[in-house]
Amino acid sequence: MTNTDTPSRHLRVAPLGFLPEDGLVLDLGHGTTAVTVTRDGWKVVQADAELPEFRRTAATKLLPVPVPGGSLTELRELLNVGDEEWAKVVAWLLAALLPDITRPVLLLTGVPGSGKSVAALLLQHLVDPGSPFRRLPADEDKWIAATDAARVVGFDDVARIPDWQSDALCGAVSGGAMTKRGLGEPFPFVPRPDRAFILAGSLAPDEIRPELADRTVAVELPRLTERRPESELWKAYTEARPRILGALLDLLVAVLDKLPVVRENADRGNIPKVRMVDHGLFLVALEEARPE
């Protein structure tokens, strides 16, 4: 199931079929333990020859074994977000688990002291812990290194995005190839739409180039009125993380169950198709799957 020597397209998540609703496998990062997620439910399994092979890197850290009976409310209580922003966060987390679909960049923005960096780390650790948050890479070679080792890639202290970095993010979201500036030589790494990006910083949505803004979901955090010690926050998060992950997978099962009908309606023209079509269909399915 795992291979650290030869290239593989699968980092952390792999598809079980051709369509998102066919299900997926989530690599927990240790031994041969994984989680299969289908429309019938999710379960922890031991890998066998029939499951996809994963690539693990130095950035691949352990996910907890999920447990049933949890609630996403436990995560929300640790984040500084309102109702509308919370819905965006949940949608992004679920999309980060879906293989082979385009998904928007998550931009966590707000004034200093709003908890952006901690929130970004909490979200990353829920679906793909390990890769360190860093500043946006200074050149294209460092960009390749930063984005090749993990599924969830995070950049902190983002105050501006130069044009080439904006192009790089757009390419990584849409799966388009990038070329080096000046010489026009192709990158040895062709981005695929299997990375999920988090940007945290003071950058406002209207400061992003339109091409990237169309591929970004912005979540604005208000200034914290009462700060919780980080040691206390991480202790509560670590204890709750298996339950939170289980609750996230419960919701993902419900979304996968809705997707076939949503796709059928879209094919009939009953649902308008937008940029990042698969992600748009996923959002419709999520809206239908949400508990009342």
C-alpha cells in the first residue's frame, strides 16, 4: 500500500473509482492502516493488494484513527469563526479529502490577533498533518519543493502574492503545467489538482489577481476578544481530533451519497455549471447532505 522509493500520484488520499462518489481511501500515515470512505459508510481497514498505493514523504505525519460518535461542533468551538465562515471551512475540509477534483485555495484573513495561523494549523492537522507552514517560496524551485511533499500545503504571513506565485497557485488548483520564467523551460513537476492550499495572512481578497480570486474562498476572522492559551487549545484539540475526524467522515459519506443524483441533475441542465465544475457539484451535494 505504501512506497517511499518510487513516485506515486497518491499523497494521503486515493480514489476508489473514476468519480468522486465512488469513494476514497485515506492513508493514516502509519503501518498499513487506512480508512475507506464510500456511500455506504467509512471503516478502518488493513491495506491489501486491492487498495491503491500511497507515497509517503518526510512530511507525512500520523493521523489519528477516527472514531464514530463525534461532532464537528468540537472543532468549531476551537475556531474564531461565525456561521457563514464556518460553513466555508467545513466545505473546504471536505473538499480537501476528495481525490482528483479541483478545489479552491482557502484564504484565512483578518486583523492581527485574530488567530489565523493557529486556525490554519488546526485545519491542516485534521486532514494532512506534517508539512510545516512557511512563507510563500521565493523562487520556482522552492515552490516545487514546498508543494511536492504533502497534500495540504500551507503558507503563513501572506501579505502579497507576486504574479508568478499567483500563476503557480492557479496552476496547482486547475492542474495546469507551469513554465519557468525567462528560459521558458518546463518545470520537471507538473501540478495536479490533488493539493489543498491554505493561505494565512493580512492579504485582503480584493488584493488578489482575478484569476486566483476565482479559485479562492476567503474566510475572515475577527479580532479575538479573549485569548485561550495555545497549550490548552492544542490539548483539547488533540483529545477531540479522533472524534472530529470521524464526524467529518460521517458528513463526507452523506455527501458521496447525494453526488450521483446531483450529477444527474447537472447533466440534465437542472444545475448551472460553473468554474471548477466538480467542486460546484460537491457544494450542491453538501448543501443537501447537511442535517436540518
